[in-house]
Amino acid sequence: MSLHDLEDAARRFAATRGRVPGEFGAAGDYWPALCDLGAPGLTLPEDAGGLGLGAGGAMVLGRALGAQAVPVGFAAGAVLVPELLAQAGRADLVAAVQAGERIGLAADMLPSAPGTPPSGLVIGPGGATQVLVLDPGVALRPLSAPDLVLADGTPAQQSAPATMRLAPGRALSMALVAVASELLGAGERLFALTLDHLSLRRQFGAPLARAQALQFRMVDLSIALEEARALILSAAEALDGAAPDADARSHAAMARAVNAARKMAEEAIQLHGAIGMTAEATVSVLVRAVLARELLWGGEECHLALFRAAGPVSPR
Amino acid sequence: MIPDADRAFAEEARDWLATRLPATLAHKVRHDIRLSRDDLTGWQETLAERNWYAIGWSEDMGGPGLSPLRRYLFDRTYGSLPAPHPCQFGIAMAGPVIHAFGTPEQRARFLPRIRQNRDFWCQGYSEPGAGSDLAALQCAARREGGHYIVTGQKIWTTWAHWADWMFCLVRTAHGARPQEGISFLLIDMTSPGITVRPIRTLDGDAEFNEVFLDEVRVPVENLVGAEGGGWGIAKFLLQHERFSMSGAARSRRILGEIRADAGDRLADPGFLRRLTRAEVDLLALEEIDWRLVQGAGGEADAARLKIRGTEIAQDLSHLRLELKGRAALPLSEGFLQGGTAPDPVAAMALPTWLNLRKLSIWGGSNEVQRMILAKGMGMGK
């Protein structure tokens, strides 16, 4: 599958994410469909059982899923878990995940700011029956924890907090590229919705888009999103090229993507006026997805600190 | 600086309020759990015992007639407690309007009931086509004998589903400018032809509503001021109630709670810096508030307080979110309705962040407030 094919398939898949009826915040189960798409392990080399699409693939799929706010735990379940399993030489488990088996991951293993309380959350595919632990070697522990829903509709579970943190390296950086791409996709979609709204909504006898103050705000938001995109691309290239500064670049990408997406989320609501706050509005669904990623994967400050710790970025 | 007698007044008020505030209600407010209509009106009833529901009313209006200094001190004291913010639509809006522009009959009929917490009010202003540009409102009121017949739609009407009365800006005529031909009507929410539909927001709550009016008959006696004088009344309201503009006292309480909850996080220099910055921002807001106690404020002061007060409240809601991190993620609908949660502060952090996005949108959006300030400085002529 080429990146182009993946992009097409991803867009089609994401577009089928309809409104899930029922309780506010309850998610549908998108994991089987994500497996049909070939997503789990897509970043892994073909000889490790993957599609060989690397970080470039994670970016394409993440961006498409993010634009539709598909609540499916892609970065944790389909990127990070298979990468960790492959790293540990467990090709059998990679294949199992690709066949639909659900293996979750303790969110407390992910980067966060010092002093952040442990959450005990297990993320990845909803309804996971096993959780991946680093013991130090990779092991699977059974999980019989009640299902939860996160505020953006992504399924999760509650378990005992993990004390071990993921070491910097390919697996984590790959996942961060995936998350940053989801944030980028969401931010870009929010931008497009807001631009549309400003062109259509008339107050004081003219479309809102005529107001120069609003134009400049939108321009600044677009620049921030473009900066994020450039950094994500550079991180993806560094990862796929096994460059020594790949980890640093992935943190830089996250720092920018989180900042750009959250500013876009705040502005999207503000510029839509009250209508952006309604539960049904696409804006509000995307906003919750952005906030959930910031909280789950670390905010700007967290990744700036990790960028600093990851060492120098090599000039091109 | 502050005379002893005024200080004593504030201390006595604090003691009384703290004693009378039920622990269950304080818990709900402390954790942003949704209040029921009874929660709110029950507390307002308690305040009304001391005539403190209408805390800003002059003696002329039947209120406690507090000096600006005592009003300021009461506000600061009240905000420090996890007590519900009382419904302001009657007390701070319909009431002062009826007092300033109403007939003696209207004053006698409505003011005591507002002051004594008998009637729950809501505000019928915004329409789908008239948000920031409120003058573009189209809700029509045509005169037929002793009634206005009102047809139209209001939206974002807070607590319309709880209200007994609505004060409403309606269009009684089409003038050269849209501001002409707007009138201020008091509408009984039990009138035939009114349909209220709650609007679900992204935090899961439904405090806002659509209000549909279909040939609603409103007695002419319910017109406040002159027909066509509604816009002037709306402008009066914008600058009248500057005391509730800043929200500084509530933000002071929230900041204290964040600091108390922070624990190990205070060792994170980034978090500490942001917390400290919020503290200085809040100090500036409090000082601007304090300056206004000394002298009369105007439209510009109200606008400044609204802008900075809402921004600070939103910043604090993000700080709290940062503090809780992932623990804030699970959606706990049950908790928001009054259940238990392992970490109540974490359970409400994200819904509150989402809910408080409304602060910069309502009450005259922060963009509109900036327009007022810019115009006041002579820009854009």
C-alpha cells in the first residue's frame, strides 16, 4: 500500500464515523474497522510484519483520523503497542494485534509534567483484555477493568497506575508523530470550519470575515498550524531516516502541534460564538478531541522540556 | 484604609453566610456539580432573609442600600465562599430596569417579588441572526388593542426552562436605524404560545435554551419605558452592573484552591511560573475593581473588567486542567449530576474548562467589549 492509497482509505474510513447515538460521550467500537484498514503496526518494516510505511504513514493516517475526531486510540493501540512489541521481538503478538486482538497500554507510561498525579488509565483499543507492561522486558498482564469513556469519546479502562516510564526512542517518537498528526488534522479541520463560518455569518451588515481583527487572528492561527505541519514532517523524515535527532524533532513537533491545536480550539469556539459550544456542533467534538490529546500525551511545556533533554537537532 | 465598622460588617456577613451555607451545597459549588433549580432558589431564599439577595439595591428600591465600599466588601467576602452565584437576571437586570424606567404600578408589582426571590427571571435578547449585532433582532411585537402579539425566536436564554418571567427585547417598529423600533417587554413564561427547548452544550450541561414565541399575547402594561426605547434601556444595563463584571472574588477562591491542590506540582518551575502569573493578573484585576469603589465607573470600566475578568477565569480553568492532567480525562456524567468520584476536582476540571468558554462569548462578547473600548478612545471614526 502506498502512502497515497493509505490517505484515500483513511479519508474514507474517517468519513464513515457518524454520530454515535446514545449517552453523551459514549463511543462506538472503531477498532475492528481500523484493523481492516491495516492500521495496527503500519509503521513497522515489512519484515517485522508491518506495512513499512513508517512515520510518514503514521502522519497520513493520524491526520485523517484527527480531522474527523475518530475516537479510536490510534496512536496508543495501533502505533505504540505494535512498535513496543516489535522492539521486544514479539512478532507473534504484533500479528495478533493486527488480527484484532486488543492490547492496551498504561497511559502513565507516557510523558507528563513532573508532579502530575498518576491516573491508572489504560488506553489503546477499547475493551482490551490485556495490558502491555515493561518489566523491563515486554510482558502482557491480564486486564479485567471496567470500561470507561474519555471526554472525547475514546474508550479506556481503569487499572492500577504504572510506575515505569517509556524510554525515549523510536517507539515513543513514532507515537508522538501520530498524536501530533491527529492534533494537526483536528486543528486544520477546525480552521476550515471557522473560516467557513466567518465567511457566512453576517453581523453589522457584513460577513464577519470582513473584520480585519478577525482576519489577522485567523492568519496567525494558520501560521501556527503550518509551523506544526513542518515540524511533524521533519520529525517523520528523521524517524524514517534513522536520524540521531529524531526524538528531539518529535518533541518539537508535539510542542508546536499541541499549542497550535489548542489555540485553534479556543478560537474556533470563540469565533463561532455560542453555536460552537453546542454538543452537536462538529467544532465541539473536535475541541474535546484536542483537549483529550493534550492531557493524555503531555502539553507544550512537557514536550519543550523533553526537547531540551533529547539533545541537539542536527542541521540539514 | 477600611473603616472598622465596614470591616466588621464584612466579617459578620462572612460568619453568617458560612454558617447558613449547607455543606451539600458547598460541596456542589466547590466541585462544579450541576445545581438544580431548588439548589439555587433555596439559597437565594436564605439570602433574601437578610434582604441580601438584592444586595445591590438602594433603600429607595427596597434593598439594603449598601455603600459602594460595603458592596465591594460583601462581594469579596461572598466570592471567597463556595456559595452559588445567585441568578442575576431579576436582581441585576429586570429589577434595576423596572426601577429606572418603569411606572409606579410596574415597580409595585414586580420589584418586591424580585427582591424576595418570588419570581425567577431570564433574559430574552439574542436570536439566531442577532448575537453580537443585537440590534439586528427580529422578534416582532405588533400592537393589537390592549396587547402586543409577539412572534419570534430567542436563543442562548440561560435558565429559560426554570423561569417564571422573561424580559425581552422585541421589534415594535422598523426605523431608519435598527436600534430604533426596539422595545422592552416583560413576558410571563406561562403565556400560551411559548415553547422552551434546552440546548445541550459541549460540557454536557443544558443551561441555555431556545425560546419560541408564537403569537404570544403580552399586555401593554408589560412594556417598560416608551415604545421604541428598548435600545436605550439595553445600553443602560450594559454599564449598570459593574460589580458582577469582574468575577475577581470567585477567581481568588479558585486560585487558592489550585494552590492548595497543587502539592508536588509546585516544584515544576513552568507550572509555578504560570500560577504566579495568574496571581499577579488577578491582583491587577482586584486593584482596578478597588479603584472603581472610590469613584463612579462608566462603560469603559465595565468593558475592561469584563474582558480581563473572563480571561483570568478561563486561564485558571486551564491551570486546574494542567494540574490534574490525565486524571481529568474520564467522562463522569454521574459525578456531574451529583454522584461520587475518586478525585472530585479532577472529575470536573475538563467540563468546567469547556463550560467556561462561554464567559468570553456571553454578556456582550469580548470582541464587542473591545469595540466599545476602541470607540471610546476615538478609533474607527
